[in-house]
Amino acid sequence: MKLKDLAERLGLSQTTVSRALNGYPEVSEKTRQRVLDAARHFNYRPNASARRLATGRAGAVGAVMPTDQNLLVDPHFVEFLAGIGERLVEDEMDIVLSPASADDEMASYRRMASGTRVDVMILSSPTIEDERIAFLAQVGFPFIIHGRTEVDVPHAWLDIDNEGAFRHATKHLTDLGHRRIGLINGDADFSYAVHRERGYRDALKAVGVAVDRRLVANGAMTDEFGYLATERFLSEDPQPTAIVVGSMMLALGAFRALRTANLELGQDVSIIAHDDGFPFLNADRMVPAMSTTRSPIRAAGTRVAELAIDLLAGRRPETIQELWPVDLVIRESTGPAPRR
């Protein structure tokens, strides 16, 4: 479909449709949304080169990649990036990754915001009071966050209900009679880890159980950290009878630690892990199958890219705030608390 055809379908001039698609402020929000909806419905794809010449835009989204975190081998980052790419290819847009040094990550954000290589930025793993959000809002550069923050400026975000997910997971375990429940979580600086611990704490409080800090571990989402955290938990007296785990990568390490200790998953110790839906790591195919809280990160990447495009089309940031529910899938790795 050409621009002329889309305009005729809508009963609008080609100029109005073009300005609506490209985010010009003189187009009303109602008209802009109508044009965007029709463009998606009819699978309208503007010519990328012509659009860049007309708008002066780069036709790219940006993301910063801290060089100390090895993100290109991090399955969470790779899946999220793949989801972004799936949506951007429809509009012939690119992803620009900017490397950042560990001691001055903000320099990369300042460089991208002041340059002409990208039109909008996608941020991941926000902290509760994230300086990146305050900076980008101050300079007026479009951005969307995968996650949430408590910075008090209007901004776009998409997040999953981490607090509710870990509350439900922990409640499932307490309903099975577990009271010594460990938590292997992400880095405590990140808001998703704060929300997950909050849900975990709420579920324990509901059954009158105080959190034992010896059974809470925060660290990198790796097999090795999952192993070390579980090994430490098992050295406590009494041992935990269940563990809530922040990712499938952590769960692999936890599973390995249980086997080393000659303990049976789902019988001696129950585990629920968060599953981002990695294609190479299927919770259903583990033996025993892993109970999970599930929300595919690839789908989140696709949606974040779509919302970033909406931002460029003129949608206001404060109207883009989505909280996705998380499924609880019960499999064989959770069972009644053993008698000890």
C-alpha cells in the first residue's frame, strides 16, 4: 500500500497522513492514533529512505551496552534484543548499540542524546531512582524503559508484575506447607529485584513467617551464582525446604547444587523459577519439569519497540505505561513440604 492509498482509505490528505505518521505536533492526537491504527491494519510500510529525507530522522533506536557485563552472551539481553529486532524490521529501522565503560555509563547516554544516530532510546534494568531517566527527560530525548522506576518525571515504560509474580509463587509454596523458603534474586540495585523481594516478603508475612536474611541472595543471573547461593542455603540449619529463583539460568545452578547434595528436586526441596521463555531452555523438558512464573522477554522486546515507534509518531510518554501479568505454571519441581 502506498501513502496515497492509505490517505484515500482514511479520507484524509496525503500531507495529513504523512505528518501523523511522522509525529508532527500540529496533527491532533485523535487523528494521529486513527492513522497509526490504519497503517498497522493495512500493513502500510513507508519507504525508509524517503522518510529519513523528509523527517531528518536517523531511522534507528539506541541502546547502551555496558562492556563489563558481557551482555552479548546474556540470554535475557539477547532475547530482548531479538524481540526488538522483530518489530523494527517491519519499519526498516535499525538498532544502534553504544558501548559504555563501567565507571561512566552516563557518558554513552549523553553522547547518544546529543548526536544524530538514533531517534529514541530503549533502557533496560532500571534502578528505583535511575539517573538515566532524569537526564533523558531533562534534555527532552525520547525514551522508553523495560521495567519501572520511581523517578518523578513523565516517561514511557513496559514492565511485568514482578511483585505479584513472586507473591503468587511464594504463596503457592506456603500453601504446600513450606515455611523455610529461600529467595535467589537479581542484583539488589535493580527495581525488578526490589519488587520481587517485596512480593516474596508479603507472602511470608501473610502466614506469619519472618524473612530470614540468611535465605536471601542477590547477584548475577548466572548458573554459577545459582549454584553458590543454593549451596550456602543448604549449609544452614535448618535447611530451606523450598526456593524461589529469579531466572532459569539461576535455576540450573540451584538444580546442580541439589544434585551435588543428593537431594531430590520437588521432594526434598521445591523450586519455582522465573522463566523468560528461552528457546534453548524449556522448563517443560527438565527432569523433573520446573514450576515457573512465566512472561516471555522476547514478546516484551517486540512490544517495547512498537511503543518506541508510537513515541516517535507523537504519542505522549505518560500514556505509555503497561504492566503485564505473569503466569504461574505449576509442574513437578514443587511438592508438599517434607517432614524433617
